[in-house]
Amino acid sequence: MLNLLKGWYEKHFSTPGTVEFALVLLVAFLVVYYFMWLVGPLVVALCIAYCLDWFVRFGCRKLNFSRTLASVLTMVLFVGLSVGVLVFVAPRVVHQGNQFYTTMQNFMLPENQQVDDDFDSVVASRTYSFVKSLPEPLSSMFTEEEIKGYVSQLRSTVIANTSDIIKNQVMPSVVNVMSWLMYLIIVPIFTLLMLMDKERLKKRFSTYILPDNKSVLNTFWPKINAQIEGYIRGKVLHVIIITMVNTVAFLLLGLNYAFLLGFGVGLSVVIPYVGAVIITIPVVLVSVFQFGFGTYLLSILAVYLIIQLLDSNVLTPMLFSKATNLDAFSILAAIFIFGGLWGFWGVFFSIPLATFIRTIFIYWPSRGKFDRDEVFKIENKKPQ
């Protein structure tokens, strides 16, 4: 057993600098996991600065701006855009979210029993007609009253669970005013300072924290940076496009809570596979409650399905053809693990973190004769 552990250690940590680099990664993980309440603003500012650095580099290289001027202009544009969203978009989303929550609560009140009965009766009648068309013994296994009871129980469960999520998870995040106020003030200051003093901060970090053998970092960083930068830029553009397209479509179709649902569909693209399934439920429920069962409901669902298909088959491949090369299992595993560790932000950054870990595994210095670049080519090769 000792020889096995010794052989594994010599294979993966014999290169100078690998042990120190592994310790840096471990300490960074522990600090973020246990002290996020303390270093939260710094972590958020670092993520924003990393995303905005591309615009600063563009101003320096293409427009010949100084680093300070490019950083200030980038932050002015970013803050202006953020304020515009908070002033013109966020109030409508929050207002419609409050209306949606109130509506769900009203459905659970006794005075709405007749409305609920009407809805349950319509669904039960349609379902019972379908069951009667089935061959025996399926057509005689359920009565219309039994189906109505199942529909009523399912509706109550969905509404209660959704209300509980909004009340216990979403609303506490919204009403935590002091934390948001601190982030709104201190994060932009940290971000601006990080953008302006990027080279100085990198030099300090490289001198005092990273291992002396910089070849280890030089092996990882270009690969990681290229993929994560492409993913973040593509994902931000992806969220904006999907939000705008769905919001306009819902408004034209006359659907209630159009801004809220469009914003939800836009955010759902951050969580591959899972997000699309989750956001489809409120879209369908709102459509059914508003228009009932009919041809117009089919029109709404058809438009929504077309947008989803265009997103999956046209927009997503165009934005992320080279950004990430993760398979479906790795994506879902990353969402599950990092979401369990850090909640919403863990889910949001699950794909970049999974890409980071994947690159580390492939390019970690170890004794072996295989070509790591060849591993990327093999994994990214499309099946014939």
C-alpha cells in the first residue's frame, strides 16, 4: 500500500512546484468555502474584473488608451448599464414576481375554491376523455372524480412548493438590503482597483503566493483562460439574447408576467439541461391559467418550443463551439456538486469551475509519455 501511494506521489508530484501549486488550490478552496462571508466582496469583484478585463485590453490595444483610462471608462459603462437594468428592468421583474407570488397564494385561499374547481374539472374532463379512448382494462381503471382528485392534489402540491421556494429562498435574498447595499458600494471600488492595478497585483500574487516554478502555472493558465473567457463572454451574450427574445415573444402573445418569465428563461440558460426543464413549468402553468386548454395555448407552446430549438441548435453551437468541451455527465455533475457547495453562485460558475478542474487534470505535470494536447483533440473530435 505504501509503495502504491509512493508511486502515485512520485508520478504526479515529482515535478518542482506541483506540491506548492496544489496547496495554493486547496487553501483557496477552503478560504472560499469557509470564509465566503468575509471574502465575498473580493471574490465577486475578482470575477467581475476578470470578465471586464477583455474590454480594458481592447481599449489599451485597439484605441491606445492608458490602462487607467480604459479601466475607468469600462467601469463607467458597466455601472451605467447596471443602473439602467436596476432602474428600468428590475422593478418590473420584481413587481411581476410579487404578483405571481400573490396569485399563487390566492389560489390556495378558500374563496377561490370555485375557480380551482373549474380548473380541476376542465383538466379532469380532458384527461378522462383521453383515458376513455384507451383500450380495456385501462379505460375502466379510473373515474372522472378520481382523476379530479389527483389533479387537485397535484395543483396544490405544485403551488405550495413553488410558494415555499419563493418565500424561503428567493425573497430572503431580495430583502437582504444591507448585504446588497454593501456589495453595490464596495464591489465596484474593488473591481476598479483590480482593473487599474492588474499587473502590480499579478506580480505580488506571483511573488508571494505562487510556487517558484512558474512553468507549472504557464502550462495551465493559457488553456484555462482561453476557454473560461470564451465561455463567460458567450454566456453573458446568451442570457441577454434569450431574455430579450422570450420577453418580446411573451409580450406579443399577451402572456401575463412576460418580463418575469422572459427573465427566468434567460437565467435558465446558465444551468444547462436542468434550467430549461425548471423554467418550462411556470411558463406552461401561467399559459394554462390565463388561456385554458385550447388552440391559443398550443400556439404559445409552439412559439416557446421553436425558440428553445433555435437556441439549442443554432445559437448555443454558434456561441460555444470552442468555449467548453464538457460532456453532459460532467455538466450535470458539476451543477450538482458546486450547487450543493455554494448554492446559486455555485450553479452559476459550475461550468467554468468544471472546465478549470478538467484542464488541471489533463495538464497536471506527471510522468508519462502521452500528449496532453492529443487528449483535447480526441475528446473534442466529433463522432462520425
